[in-house]
Amino acid sequence: MPKITLKKIIKALKNLALGWTPGGSFKCNICQNNVWGFTKYRDGFRVESMDALGFVNGSPETFACPRCGCHDRERHLVLFFEASKISEKFTKSKILHFAPEHHLSQWINSLSPSEYILCDLNPKSKKIEKINIEEIPYPEKHFDFVIANHVLEHVNDDFRALSEIRRVLKIGGQAILQTPFSSAITSTWSDPGIASENERLHAYGQEDHVRLYGRDIFNRFSNSGLASRKKTHTELLGNINCAPYGIGEEEPLFLFERID
Ligand SMILES: [Zn+2]
């Protein structure tokens, strides 16, 4: 039986108050409930170096839905997919989804793709295939979509991963590759001397990130041969008041397409 701790009790009470008290000016577009707010990532823990470098990494202040537990990055992608009409294209498509988020994958499944492969380097469920993104065990031009939401910042050889994503995509197939980046630095940066979890936390924003992407991120991803189809938040969602959904307007849709 899972251990009941004071921390867990406080969290449950907070979720109860924010999520189940009638009313609320925030809205979760995944569970469709009105709530009084979203809970903070890691109880509001901030990395000062990342704040100073304009780290675009979702909305840690409005992270989880107190009702369904979905994360801001899932709410944002669902809004992006609906506004761009990518959601309509998911129906009858072949989709490969890395590190599949629980609520987002359920939502995609409801759109009836013809093939929907959930995968992870370290799968935690039997429904998830064990796949290394640097060596994808599928033939060339197999998928219509590849989704890797907050994955590439953890991958040692991101160029190899991107080449593999391109290889398994059909011509005209698209990849959705949301990735945190610094809006301040011009060039993606890493240093082999940064090895401990604490060093990576302060240099790259999280203990298990392996680099800090900069403003060159779209060019860098395109070097794999994928064409950038990036859309800003304003381009896709500028006509919607997104404040109630608790999502960050700095984050664009990282959309890439295989063109040859
Ligand atoms: Zn929800």
C-alpha cells in the first residue's frame, strides 16, 4: 500500500479545494472542469539561472489540473492541435508517440488513429513499447506523425534522434517536438564538465537535461533535414483568451515536416 504522508494529505486537500469547490475562473480543456487554479510544478521550486535566461519551459506556476492531474503541456498541445486542425488529421493516421503523456495519449486515442504506438526508453506500462529514439525499430516512411513532447533535451545525440524521426516519417509527415529552450542565448550550449545532477539543474534547467537549447533551436532541428513549420502561440491561439487554461504564451508549436 502506498505510504500516506503529511505532504500527500496537504496535496489532496489543496486539490480538493481548487478542483471541487463549485465555480472557479480557470478551465481545464482536458477534463472540461472549471477549477480555482492549477497547482505549481514542484511546489513552486524555481531555478534562478533559468529565470534569468528566459527559459521557455511550459507554465510551472500553473502546472497540474487539481481535478484530472493533466499537465500544462498537455492542455497547450490539445489547444494547438485543435487550432491547427492537426487533430482532424490524427484520425486514420499512423502515430508514434514518445514518452506518452497519460491524458494527451487518451485524447489522441479518442480520435481513432489507424495505428498508435506509445513508446519510451524506460516504459512503465505494458502498453508502452521500449524504444530508443536514436534507433527507432520501424521501417522508413512508416508514420504520418511523430510526437516527442519534452524529450530531446534528455537525449545524448539529438541530431541522430532527429534523423531517425525524419527517416520513419512519410514524405509530408509531421513531427511535434516541444522542447524547453532559453530565449536569451543565441547558441545551444552544453559542456562535458557539467556532469552532476546539481550542475545540470543549474546549467540546463533540470537534473536530467543534457543541454540548454538557445534561440537557434529551430535551425538546429532543421539541420536533420526536417523543415520547420513552427507556429507561434499568437498565430494559432491569438484569438482565444488562454489565461483560464494556465498555459504559457511564450511557447510556440514545434512543428516539423519531412519534405523529401
Ligand atoms: Zn483537468
